[in-house]
Amino acid sequence: MLTKEEVLHVAKLAKFDLSEAEVEKFRLQLSNVLDLFKKIDDVELKDIEETSQVTGLKNVLRNDEVVCKKDLTCCTTEELLKGTPIKDGNSIKVPKVIGGTDDV
Amino acid sequence: MYKLSIAEASKKLESGQISSLDLTESILRRIDEVDPKIDAYLKVLKDEAIFDAKESDKRRKAGKTLSKIDGIPLAIKDLLCTKNIETTAASNILKGFTPCFDATVVRKLKDAGVVVLGKTNLDAFAHGSSTENSDFKTTKNPWDQSRVPGGSSGGSAAAVAADECLGAIGTDTGGSIRQPASLCGVVGLKPTYGRVSRYGVIAMASSLDVIGPLSKTTEDAAIILEVIAGRDELDSTTLDAPVPEYSKSLGRDLKGKKIGVPKEYFKSGMDEDVESVVKEAIEKIEKLGAEIVKISLPHTDYALSVYYILQPAEVSSNLSRYDGIRFGHSVLRENVDQTLEKVYMQSRGEGFGDEAKRRIMLGTYVLSAGYYDAYYKKAMKIRTLVKRDFEEAFKEVDAIITPVSPTPAFKIGEKSDDPVQMYLSDIYTVPINPAGVPAISVPAGFVTRDAKDLPVGIQIIGPQLGEEVILNIAHQFEKVSGVNKKKPQI
């Protein structure tokens, strides 16, 4: 069973706030899901390699240049910044990274 | 007119019996009539659709038709970016997000002259099996509106079943095309990993995500796949293999075909009536001349765990981009004393729903120091074994038949507070994605619950790039089953 501290630790790594009620709800639900995974310990895995890519492709490379095909990838800077909360000209403004009371 | 299949409608368009405008207006009226009950759409693009339909008719008059689906109205799951049209993934954190580009699949459809009707509902970020995790609304099953349509592509499946489009695009990471197709009584095809470009599709689990069609018939699924499949330089995981004319392979008979039925998929836990429908379907396919053989996929029991470890791990990484700084929901305000950490924590805390939080936390946990080896690394190794099971099986058989879902459509609210029960409903669909093989869900029959008919599908699985084989078997079965002739009363 996960502890409250473990849930809070994971939420901090995952970077979102949780209410007290959420901590308790997720503690129980996530513990139940983790219980499902216990059976994987039964599998003999000696000499078995990991699989992350299933179709056998390797190192698909392209030239490092900007390609503008039709109107597909060619957004203007203005369009790209349309949903940005705070900007300064063509730059995205970011709040201070250090100096807050909640530094980690 | 809204009842037509894509193949039927394109013939009528070609012969001039109908225009794209007639067809599109008929569908839009149908949406007006039934969508208030079904809630399949998050957004209907009425004016745009009428404009595009008129353009298609003009092209046809000038003899400049773009493809055989020019003028056909389709719906798009709201996980695919659409240029200048809000794309939300049914999540609050992306509410108001308007991409400045089209997903490759959307561009290919538009280049083929397709009329885009609108964006369909889903479980937020495609996390779920019922659409109940949508941050905006729950879609209802057209066969019984007190039940879920399945998910995550539940809006697309319900829209097809309710004749609110001629076909739709969905995405499938662990069953999100096949399970709603089964629960709504339509065809749903999950292609081979890399067969269809993921460019512009909001990422869930990048090593598992696949885009595919939901349709009224197998022929329509083949027609859509022909348009959307193929190598895309904007997605380096797409495959170079040539795209066959899938609709040409449907007519072959099944004599000499060897089809495996894996014993691990017929253990206890399946609804008895569902099991009967699946077994009858297998008998029908045998009568068509196929040889049915019993096979074993020994690591099936572990596949659910493998999936629910790897998928949240990839989710936690992919969803870290929603940071409240560049786009999406944010608490960031001008001239307020805020730190970066606080902006992240609050924006994400407010913007993500429960299921997104659960999956991000689960993924963060299995990737975190001390647990990586015990969960993630182990799951990656078992993935090798799951994939190998299929490779071994396909040395002996041409295709594999299994159920799609252990139950018919469940009631809205029945599983929404119990993630384990919800995850278990994916037990027959999730082993497919870690292996990268294609699979199709095709309607097989009905079970009766509360005096209502509920559809049940079967799943036909093929080897990698074996879409022609499974479409062929599905089509031959569809011809004798006649299940898709029946329509829900809405």
C-alpha cells in the first residue's frame, strides 16, 4: 500500500498540486493498480532483451534544415505564440526560477 | 442519405445521383436531430463543411475530383490537430488551444477532398475506455443511452453508429479504436504501428499510439486506410512499405486460410453471452472455408500489466509538456509575484482531470529511482516475450481471432470510480499494441440487456503489415453475418 508521503512525493516529481482528498483517493486507487502488477515477478527474464521499438526501424535521420511543405509545418512566430500566457515581443516570458519560498 | 456507407456514397457521387452538398446537409441535419442525445461531437464545423462540400461539387463538375472519397463527410477525433480549429484532446488543460497546422492524417484527408464534419469526443488525452474521462461530457451509446460507447474513441464510434458521419478517424493505444467499435457495433481498424503517421496527433504513449478508421463496413475501413497510410517524413517511425489498395483484397475467399484461436483469451471472466457470440462467429468463419486451429499466446496474462506500466510511463513523459508557460491552461499572470515551480504545480493541478493525474503519477512512480528496474525495465523485457508470442503464432497461422471486450457496453458510472475495473475491460485489446501488430474489430452479433440489443464484436489480429489479410477475413465474415445491417433506434 502506498503511503501518503509517497503519493505526495510522486505528485511533486510529476509537478502538480493535489488536494487532501485527492491524495487519499489516489493513494488507494494507485495501490490497487500496483497490486495488479505483482504477477510480472513470476516471469523468467534471464537473457531477455528489452523492446522499445517494435518494427525494427533504426536511426531514421534527416538533414538538419528547416523544411516548409505546403502550409503544414510553417506556422509564423505570431501563430505559434497565440496561446502563450505572457510574452514580450517574440519571446515567452517565464517567472523567476530561483528565489521563491518553494524552491526545491 | 446519411445512412449510406462511404463506398455507396462515392458511387452515387460519381454517377451524379447526389451531390456532396446534399450528402453533407443530410448528415448535418442528422447531427442536429440526434447529437443532443448522443453527445458524440465536441464541435460541429457546419459552415466549413458546407463550404468544403460545395468546393467538392465544383471540382467534380470540372472533372477535377481528387480521389474516390472526394466530397465524403467524415468526423475526426479531437486528439488530431486541425489547423485554425480548436483541438482540446477533451481536456481542460488544452481548452482554447488552436493549432496552426493539420495533423498529417487530416491533411491527407483534406488533400483527398474529404469534408471534415467536426471533432469527436474522447476520454481526455485518450485515457480511458468509456469517454467518461472527457473533461467536457460523456458520449452515450446509440444502442442504449444509459450505457457508455466505449473509449477512448467513443465519440467517433458513436457518431458512426448513429449515422452522424459516414466514417471517422480514431486513435488506438491499447484498444481505443477496437473496443468502442465493438461496443457500438461498427468496424474499427488499428493498423500496424508506424503504418499511419502520428504527426500532429496529441501524443499519449508514443511507442504504442496508432491512428485508424472507424466505419460502417470493412470496405470503408479499407478505403480510409488507403488514404491515410504511408511514410511521412514528419514522423520518423512511419514505415516505408508501399501502401496496397486494401479494398482490392476484400473479395478473396477464405479457403486454405489458417486462423488461430488462443486459449488464453477464453478463460473465465468473460460474459457468457459475449462468449457465445464470439464462438458462433468463429464457426461461421470456419464454414467459409478457413481452418480453425487452437493456439497459445503464453504471455497474455502478463500483457495487461506490461501495458499499464509502459503506457503511463510514456504518458508521464509526453504530458510534461503542459507546463502553463507556453500554451494551454495557465495560472501565470502579468505583474504577479509567482515562481516557475508554483506555476507548474497549479496550472497542471487545475488543468488535468483525475485519470490524467492517475496515469502521470503511475508513470512517474514506475520510472522513479528504486522502481525503474522492478517495473519499467521488467515490463520492457516482457514486451519482448509478448511480441515473440505473436511472431511464433504467425509462423503457423494467417490470423488470430479473439473477443474484443469481456462484456457488452457497461452502464455510465458503473466503473468510473474504479480504475482497476476500467483497466480490466481492456484485457483483450491491450496485448496487441506492445507487439505493434494490426487488429480489426468487426460486429459479430448482439446480446440482450434490459430488453435492449447491445452489439458485440470480434477481434481479428494479423502479423505486422498484415492489414490485407485481416480486412479480407473481416469482410468475408461481414457478408455472411449481416450484423451491420441492423441500426440502433435513437
